[in-house]
Amino acid sequence: SNPGLILQALTLSNASDGFNLERLEMLGDSFLKHAITTYLFCTYPDAHEGRLSYMRSKKVSNCNLYRLGKKKGLPSRMVVSIFDPPVNWLPPGYVVNQDKSNTEKWEKDEMTKDCMLANG
């Protein structure tokens, strides 16, 4: 698989990189609908076309795809900001030294935020 296509598939339009996932998203949506339709048709050969259509819409709904993507950790891999090397890029292997007290505070704040989200 081409690494350039993978990067393109994970780059949102607001990253302003000159390429984004929208063209591949359209192709992916078409492929996904075709694959799910074929799978459901073969799995439920006696089902009415209205029922098959309903089952397909549940499988390819944005809500279901979001849930599946989140389960696979996809949001953390998305490119959502403009690539600006002085601001948001480090050379491979380069590590920024952090003050330990700031790191511990950040981890505590993140844990508190996660607990609040989990509890609604």
C-alpha cells in the first residue's frame, strides 16, 4: 500500500495540505456500500429488499462508522492541523525534555477529564 495514499486518507480538508481525504472518502463510501450490500444479500437471501436496505443503512451509518473508528484508535491518527514545521514537527528520535511536575499535572488533568466524560 502506498504511504502517500494512507496519509491522504487520514488528512482532513481543514489541514490545508493541498490534499485531503474527501476524494478517497467518496470511493470508500461506494466500496463500503457495495460490499455491505453484497454481504447482506448473500447472508439473508430471503430478506425483503426494504429490510436489506435498512440493515445496510445501520451498518454504514456515520454513527456506527464513528464507533468502529474510535474503537480502532483512528481519531488519534488523523491529521487535523496545518503542517507547520517550526510549530508542530520534531525530527525522528528527537525528544523534548519536560519538567516532571508539569507532566504529572497534565496526566492528572487528563485522568480527571476522562473520568468526567465517562460519568456523563
